[in-house]
Amino acid sequence: MEPTLTFDYERAFSRNIGWVSVAEQARLRQARVAIAGLGGVGGAHLLTLARLGLSKFNIADFDDFEVHNFNRQVGATMSTLGRPKAQVLAEMAKDINPEADVRVYPAGVTAENIGEFLADVDVYVDGIDVFAIEARRSLFQLCHERKIPALTAAPLGMGVSLLYFKPGGLSFENYFRLEGHTKQEQYARFIAGLSPAMLQRSYLVVPEAVNFVEKRGPSTMMACDLCAGMMGTSVLKVLLGRGALRAAPWSLQFDGYRQKLSFAWRPLGNANPLQQLLLSFIRPVLRGRSK
């Protein structure tokens, strides 16, 4: 059989059929997903969803690729150094599916374009930098107001932590409880909310590599790949209404290094007494000293 040199949607994604029906694949094709942040996890999310046959995306990132992105970002190569992440990832998605409708926001998500960015969106996928607290709060708040399902998958160590904020359910703010706190405390609360089980903590061999003052920390491609797999599966379940997906205040963490899976239920989010204990451990670490 001669290789097919022209694009055909049905043939390109025919190997999905079996795990999804033909009718479900058609539904995935029509869904629109917004992805903010196209670095470690965001770029991997986009390409995973593109290979799942999704064809409509709103993507946003203001950054360019640099050498220090090479260890974890799917769009970071010698040929893309210095190029805008949003432009590169848009090209990669359309190289998978030339028919894809990819709307690019090269300035990232701003107060001026956030409404348009989330317009007509079926699911929001979070991929922005851990330190972009205000942008993340704004995105999740508008998703809550518009009843848009919103998910975040955090790459932690060599694993993933997943949070799902379903329409009508607990909001991002009521889970993380960031309002009125300093930036440092907001970082602590975000980490605590993402990772109640802290499965990754035991194998961090160079603790000084985590520096919140300089806004940097270690990362792995394995974690980003696990995030993309978990996110792709979760987006499929949301869009097709198939199977259970635990929403906040539930969180899921899987750690590949420790081969452990943990579900945590934290009613009241970071106001939960267990989370308060966790925060008492995290705060001094973020200040650069052990407790």
C-alpha cells in the first residue's frame, strides 16, 4: 500500500476509534478548547489534544523559546530558539491537523482579551507558569462565572497532580483561598492545594534548586508527559460526558518515581485543618529555610 500524502481527517484519527465511537470522534472534532500557557505542560496538552482529533483551539503565550526550556517543552528545539511559543505550537498543531482552527493570542491572556479568549469555549486547560497567580485567578474566575469546565495538571517531580473545577461546583478561589494574602503566601497556598499528598517531596535531591525568590525550580519531561496524558483523558471525559471525574475539593496525584497514586479530599480547600498543617511546612521552605 502506498503511503497517503494528503490529509484526511477520518483516516488521520481512525486509530482513535474503538476507544471512542465515530459519533464521539465527530463531537471531539467540533469542541473548542482554550489553553493558556504553551511551555512545559501547555504545549504537550495542545499536541495531545490535537492527536486526539480536537480541531478548534484558542492558545495564548507571550514568551519565546530559550535554551533552558529544552528539558521539558515540546516546542523547544534549536530551530525554534528565540521564536514565540504560541506561533511555534500553532504550527505544530496544524502540522498534525491542517484543518485545525487555531486562534493565537501572542500577547498571552490579558485583561483586555480574556473575555474573547474564553468565548465559545467548551473546556479551559490551564498551562500557565506557576508564578502567574493573578492571570490564573482571573481565568478560573471567569470560567466559574461562565460555567466553563476548567482543569489544571501540575508537573510535580516525576508525576502529575490533577484538579478539575466543574461548572456549578467549588470555585478555584474557594478551594485555594488566595484572596488578601501576600504573593509568597499565595504561592504556598497554590502548592498546598495542588499537592495535598506531597508525593514528590521525598526524592528532591537538590533542595536549593527550588527558589521562589528567583521564580525557578526543577522540572522533568516525564512529569509533563504524564500531565498531558492525564489532561487528554480528562478533557475527553468532560467533552463526551463519559465516566466519573472527581472535581474539587478532590485532587488526584500520581507519582511515577514512587509508583503511588493518591486521591485527597479537602472540604473547604486550604481552610481544611490538614491543609493548614501542610502550609506550616511549606511556608518556611519557600522562605529558603527548613522548619
